[in-house]
Amino acid sequence: MCGRFAMDAKTDELIREYVADGGHPEDWWKDFHGAYSIAPTEDSVIVRDRGEGRFLELVRWDWQKPANRPKGPPIINARIEKLATGFWAPAFSAARCIVPMRGYFEWTGEKTPKTPHFLHGDGLLSAAGLTWSMELPNGERSRCMVVITRAARDASGTVHDRMPAFLTPDTWEQWLDPAKLTGQAKIDTLAMLDHTSATVAATIREHIVDTKVNNSRTVDRDDPTLLEPVA
């Protein structure tokens, strides 16, 4: 599962990492600085390609619920095991994206307050995601995204049984290819994602952080100490 993540990178760092010239210059770029705690239904950056090169876009971490599931918590993750058929198939086939993150949070313990853990690598991580357009409660439409998850590996597995599915830079182009996936291409892309996830999982480390990160409504999103280990 990925229930909260950190994406504190500034726009210039994201441009250097993922795109050549920033793609389409949006107004939010000049002020965007990310956050040390991004919760479901909040906005964060994705990387995608519509056939004219990679670009950055600020979107909502959420997904429109199916007609037979109109209520309940936001849909924020898509299981890798369910991408090829059913509900996720259209987005997996034609609307893949990258969700940059510094790392993500998971919790352990049965009682409140639960113990928060921050899982991270050495730099920005490239989580595989899906993106679409959803209708908001007010009737407006908004670009949205979900993070793809898989069975946890290595250090991630000591905290939670699921983790984001990650990409390595040499696979960004294949993942973001706007050409629609069909047949064997779906199988090959899933196999690639499974392989890169295992590669990145071996680099993931975790440490316990302060319980002030637990409440997404009151936490200071701009507080860098949210990522620091506690004794």
C-alpha cells in the first residue's frame, strides 16, 4: 500500500531529473516546492508523455469510483496483479505515468498512536502510476492519478505487505510510451515493471519518524523534520 508519500523536490530538480525543458510551462511551476507529506485527494506532480516528450503535471491523488462503489475512502492505489484486465485495463493500456517521490510512509502497531516509518532510497524514486480524468463532486473534471502497488520486497516487507511499484531510469521511456498496449505488449510491460520493482526494492531503507506525521489534517506539510529518524 502507499497511503502517504513525500515529494519535497523543487520544480527545477524535477525538470533536471525527468524532462528536458519542463514540457508545458504551467503557472504552478514557479511556486511549486512539493511537500514532506502528501495525503490522498491532495495534489502532486506526475510525469507523462502524450507523444511530444515527457512533461510535468500537477494532478489530484484520487480516482473516480465505479458505479457499483459510489462511497468509501478514496481510490489511491492500483494493484499490479489487476492492471491487465477489468477496472484498470483502460488506464494501464493507454495512460501510464510516473509519480516522483522522495519516499513513502507506512505504519505499524495495533494501538493509537501507530508507529510511522519512512521508506526511501538515495534520491528521488520513480513510482509507476496511472492517470485519468475524473469528475469531482462539484461537477468539474480534474486530472487524477493512482500509485501502482505490488507485494513488498526487502526492507519494505518488514513494515507492510505492499509497496509502490518502482521504475528505473532506463525503463521510463517504455513505461511512458503513449502507444496503446495490447496483447504481448501488456505482458512484457508487466514483466518489466516486476523486474524494476525488485531492483529498486533492494535499495529501499526505512526508519521510524515522529508521530506528528500521523494526522494528515493537522501535520505541517512543509516541516522537513517529518522525514528525520527518531531515537
